[in-house]
Amino acid sequence: MKQKINQLVHTLSYGDAISGEVIAIKRILEENGYESDIYSINTHPKYKGLTKNYKELSQDTKDKIILHYSLGSDLNRVYENLDSAQRVLIYHNITPAKFFEGVNPRIVNDIESGFKELPELLKKTDLIISDSDYNASDIKKLGFDSKVLPLLYDNKKWNIEENQGIKNILRKNGTINILHTGRLAPNKCIEDIIKSFYFLHHKIEKNSKLYLIGIDIDTEIYSFMLKDLVNALNLKDSVYFCGSVADSELKAFYKNSHVYLCMSEHEGFCVPILEAMNFSLPVVSYESSALKDTVGNGGILINEKKHEYIGELLYKVATDKIIREEMITAGHKRVEEFNEDNFTRNLLNLLGK
């Protein structure tokens, strides 16, 4: 009889890093002789049929259970009561509540609940895994040790054609295209991206565009503030809020932009950085939280948010062929460190195969 390893995730979403890892782990486990189900509270329509309702999980199960932990959730109480199971917790980090104060009180409550519930869950966990050294340091502060399993860069999801319409738009008239992907959330500090782009666009190169890919569900107030800032800086014809996009469209954005810019002040990992590197898109990132761990030597890390300087840096990276080639080569080397072979070997070793 095959050993069964199941996963618990609050929401299996389309396009986010945690959900991508959940799906990849299920596939890898099944390819290596395990049975594996995903139990969730919410599931994106695209993944209908891939999950089971979390209430279907037997409290008497003796299977190995992996909980993907990033917020307060009813799943945490289910996991806590699985006394007959072998419990594994993958810690994806909890964004501090301060970022969401004045934006969404429900998120603040969920975050605070997540912090309160975590120590008790760790006490009942047989194996704790963190997906970056930064996340492991959080666990250490609570008095526990964890193994580090960096998130997988799943290149198989990109076996699709890039969207030709977006490709044509981005290549039109030699425009310099700056890209950021990820939720429009306050910890991402999108305002710093916009302010940096202001100096590129108005002071250096008028023929430039900024594309912001990501949803603003539950962070609409923050999104409104960003759009007000764009209008105030006279950038409404040059900054595009693109919302959620299909993978074929996202691939086109990665392949036809000139610089990927990240100004986030809190990340547990940040997979889009690896996606950008994979598609030969140079990365400029603020050096905070886990971003140093993820970027490594594959991009440029900055430790001050001097927007005028960043604007100049964006132009230099976008136009200097020698710098671009050096960054592209470094990015390819960095992303290779997160390949599926390495992830699979580390995952199976941690889970006891």
C-alpha cells in the first residue's frame, strides 16, 4: 500500500507562490510513488477538482499531513487536532499586521490570529520547514528549529506560447518597460516603484512604461491610493494596473520588459524574482526580509530608497548592453539553484524517503 502524504492550504489560488508549491509538491509526490490529496477551504475555479473540502479530512488519519502556514485559519485548528497523524508545517511567513492597518481590519485580525496560533501549532509539529533562511529566523525566535526548503522554481508551468498581442504592445516604438508582479499589498511598497519610475519617465526617458501585474482583492483602499499617486505625478498614461493575467500573458510581460523592480519591505521568498531571471529580465530589488536570500548574486540589491537614484539605475540597466548581459547571465545561474531536481531531492529527504 502506498504511503499517503496530504496537504492543507487555506486557499488554492491561481498564480500565487504558495499555491504553485502545493500543486508542484502533489505532482512530485505522486511521481515518486506516494498518494497525495490537497485539502482547502477555498479553491480557485481553475483548479476545481484538484482539491477536497477540508471538512472531509478524517480526524483519525494516520497519514503524513503538511500544513502550509501563512495566516490564521480554521485549517490550523484542524491540523492541531490530528493527533494520530505525522504533522509537517511549512512556514511561508506572516506579513506583519502594521502594513494593513487602515487598509483592511479583517486582514489585520487574520495576521494577529496567525501569530498567536503559531507557537501552539509548532509544539504539535513533528517536522518544521521554512522556505527561506529569513523565515527560519522567525521560527528560531519562537524557540523552535526548522529545516530550510527553498521554494521550487517550477519551469514546467511555462511550456506555453507567450501572448502575441502583449508582446507586440511591449515591443512597440522602442519603449523601456519596467515590470512588477504580485498582489497590490502595502508590504510590497508599490508607491516606491511608482516614485522611482517618475524620475525615469519625467527626468530621463519619456518613452517608458510601468506595468503592475497583480490583484487588489482585500486591498482596494491601498490600490486607490496608488492610483491617486499615479494621477498626482502625471503618470496616468504611462503606468498600467493590469490586474490578474493568464500565464501566457505573464510570460509575454517577462520576456518583453527591460527591468524587474521590487521595492517590497516584507517577503518570505518572492518567486517572481526567479521568474524574471529565468526569462532574462534583469532584477533590481530592495534589500529587505528574504529578498537578499532569493536574489543572491543574480541581481542588484539596493539598501536605500533614493527614488531619483533608482530611476537612473533603471535607465542604465535597461540601456547598457554590457550590464544587461552580465545581469542576465548571473540571473540564469541563480535561478538554476532552485531547479526541480534539487527541490525534489531535498523534499523527499525531509519527508523521510
